[in-house]
Amino acid sequence: MEQRLQKVLAAAGVASRRASERLISAGRVSVNGAVVTRLGTRVDPERDQIEIDGRLLPTASTRSACRSAITIALNKPEGYVCTVKDPHARHTVMELIRNVQQRVFPIGRLDAATSGLLLLTSDGDLAQLLTHPSNKIPKVYRVVARGRISEFAVTDLKQGILLEDGMTAPAGVEFIHYDQAHNTSVLDITLYEGRNRQIRRMMAAVGHPALALTRLSIGPISVKGLAPGTWRKLRRWEIEALHAAAAGPREEPGTPDGN
């Protein structure tokens, strides 16, 4: 059934009705490949392909399917690999969730030496949405690095580091504190891309190797409240928030994100 485009965007959780109108007027919304700027344009949210800044808007049926699927948040301890099976008989994250009724698989990976938030799901569409590079879901990591990190190194991390596989995208960096007794710096780094062992390579490049690494959050989902090795099911609103984060900004255009 056809509805006004701004109503469809608001119902999908992209932004308020007024902010959705601004997105349309700014030329940031396309329908079936064509940019739409006229307010009141009518669309069928189940049949038309709607994109915001090139990111596909999840349909109501997609959101309904995510309700029947299961997605869980796990606080992965060090020493576990993010695979369903491992031929080398190492510990896998699946050992920590053996009592989950549905068959789930990890969304992305953390290396064995990295702890923190890992999402696992039975929803293939959600997994593809969260791992597609165009969606740029922010991931926050707590880093314990060797030495007192300088302002110059922090600036380099923020602006991008040249690695063997190319320049990294700009990152968010927040210095937490320096531990003089252990000669270590603690900082939070927010990435919008995902490369193999990226933070460890970035820290090594600025001369402060990462000694410990923990993922704190993926988009709106945080590891807070989960003890290492434990997990919980995501609530419906959390899954919808993940879809909305991948589809585009929830805040009104021009509103600071607070980072």
C-alpha cells in the first residue's frame, strides 16, 4: 500500500517526520534509483527500493523477519576464536552459547587475543547489513597501549594511518588516562571500517603497541553489564536500532552526534 515517503522514513526509525522531510528536500533520498525531492511523493515500502545516502532502507517484512530470528550479544573472553568450527581444536565462541536454541553464527570477527562485544545471529540479512562496508557502523574499542601516547600520535590516529593495505579512514580517539606505574596509556578508538587486526596495526604504526584490546560497542549495542563469557538476547528495539543505524542517521540533519 502506497504511503507518503516521509511517513515511511519516520516509521522505519530513520528520523522524525520533520527531519525526514529535510532529508528528502536535501536530495539524500532515492526511490528505485532516482533521487526524490518532492515532499508527499507516494511509495510502496514493500515494493519500492528506498535509499538514504545510498543505504538501503529495511522493509517492514525485513523488520518482521528480524523479530522471528535471534540475535545475541556475547562478551567474548580472550583465547576464543570467532568461528563455528575450528579444525585445530582451539576454543571457539560457540562453546559459550551451547544452550541457544537456534543456530547462530558470528557477525564479523574478533581475533583470539581481543575480548569484548561480539554479535551472533540467525538473521543473514542483518549480518550482511552490519558487515557491508558502505554502512559504516561505528565500533568502539578500549585500548591499553605501551608507553605515554603523545598528542601527535593521537592526531595521526584520528586523521588516518598509512598501513600496508592503504590509508585508514579517520577514527574517533578519546584519551582516557596514563598509568605511570605500568607505563601504559588507555584510550578509546572508534572505527567506521573493519580491517584485519586494524587497531593493533595502527597502534604499532604510531609506536605504541596494543597490550590489551576490548570491543565496547557496535552501533547502539554495548557490552556493558555482560560479564566475560556470558551473553544475552537482543531486544526487539535493539535489533531495530541496528537496522536504523545501518540505514542512516536517526537524528535530525545538522544535529551533532555527541562524539
